Amino acid sequence: MANIQSNHSWQLDAIVKPIQGDQHHLLISSFVPTARWPEHRVRFSGVLSKEELKRLRDVIDEALDTLA
């Protein structure tokens, strides 16, 4: 699991796990340690192909390049 963003009251994590063949499970979750019942909450969960993950990476890279 990769920690994407965190501070004393918020944490955002992402993980990509291979399922089988070309399929991968992408899970993005949040965690609020100061909540009454702290637990990881799923913000996005989906099965994506390797090609779809590459397209997602390209979209993020393009957004970052236009900001530079």
C-alpha cells in the first residue's frame, strides 16, 4: 500500500494488486485516525487492465506536465 497523502488527521492510500492475466485491482482508501471509529474507507475500487492503468498514468503525467 502506498501512502499518497497524509497529515495528523487524514491519510489517503492506494494499492494495485494483480488478479490474473492482464487484470489488476486498484483500491484507493482513506483513513481518519481521529474519527470516533477509525477505519479505512474505500473511496474507489475497480478492476482495470494493464492498458487502462497505463492510460490513467498518462492522464496524471499529462496533468502534471501542464502544471510545470
